[in-house]
Amino acid sequence: MEELRSQLRQYIKDTFLMGVRAEPLADDASFLEHHVLDSTGFLELIAYLEETCAIKVADDEMVPENLDSIDSLVAFIGRKRAA
């Protein structure tokens, strides 16, 4: 899971932060609260997850509890892979 966490952190940094933030974003930091992702960003993130993690994100799973931080993403992907 640490490799997944690192991969997600790098994707968020490269795609959405683009060197704008001087300090790193904590793994439990909310993407919404820190203005990292907007609605379009979440759609890009979902497409990335489906492509790279070989999971399908259902409409009812597109909630902050699953997608709003690195920690929530790792937990969500873990649950999807275990199912």
C-alpha cells in the first residue's frame, strides 16, 4: 500500500499542484478544503484511478469519504480491490 500511496501523492502533485504549494500536502489533508481539486479535477482523478488501479468507481462511490485525501483514496482502493 505504501507504493500506491506514493504513486497517488506523485500524481496529485504533478497533475494538480504543479509546484504551486511550497509545503507538501499531508496525506490526510482534504483536497476540497485546500482547494487542490474542483469538480473537474475529481473527474480527472476518477479516470486516473480507473485506468491505473484497474477499478471501477460507481456513481454512488463518488463521495468525499472515498476521494478527498490520499488516505481516503488508499482506503477506498484497498476496499475495491478486496471486493
